[in-house]
Amino acid sequence: MKRPTTLIAAVALVAAALLTWLLWPSGGAKPTTQQAVSGPYTVQFSADRPRIGGNTFAVAVTGPAPDAVTIAPVMAQMGHALAPVPAGPDGPGRFRAADVGLPMAGQWEITVSLRGPGGAAQVVFPLLVN
């Protein structure tokens, strides 16, 4: 009778360990900075430790000063497209979008759209959220 009880306890312990590992918050998110060129703009995108929930994204633009900058997160694999978030000025050529909510972990595409004297432009940056 003792053998089935031991087996059940071992299976329960393994299941609990696996569940804890899967659900434990990941400390592996690292800051990311990427750069791309679109038209007359050079765009640098930064995310400090991307995670589920509210994120702050920074955009630095060289070239003609844009009048408006928006950030639109898309998770193509899951069919998620979130509403564009305006990025406010944060110094000359710098913009910041705060509290951009990403509802789940996985691979996201962040579209940075610019509008200004250099015309309209878009740049897409990949972002892994843990």
C-alpha cells in the first residue's frame, strides 16, 4: 500500500515544480535598443526590460524633427493589434510612450510611425516579451 502513495506524492511534487517553473516571473527580460532608417529619419527604439503589463518605450529620431510619433504593438502570431499610443516629447529629437500595455508574453512587433516635415515614415522593431 505504501508504494502507490509514494508514487502519487512524487508525481504531485514533479507537477508542482513544473507549474512553479512555468508561472514564476522571469527575470530574463533585458533592456533592448534597436535602430533603423526610414526615409530621412534614423529611428532608435529602446525598451527597458519588456514585460507583460505596462511598458515605457523611448524613441530617438535624427533627421527632420517629427511633429508626431506613435507606437503600435502587434503580435501577429496571435492576431493581436493594439491601438497606437502617442509618444510625447522628451527632449530634442526624443519621445517617450509610457504605460504601453502588452497583455501577453511572446514575440511582438512595435511599429513606430512618424509624421513631420520629412514626410510620413514607419519602422517596425521586433520585441520579445517575457
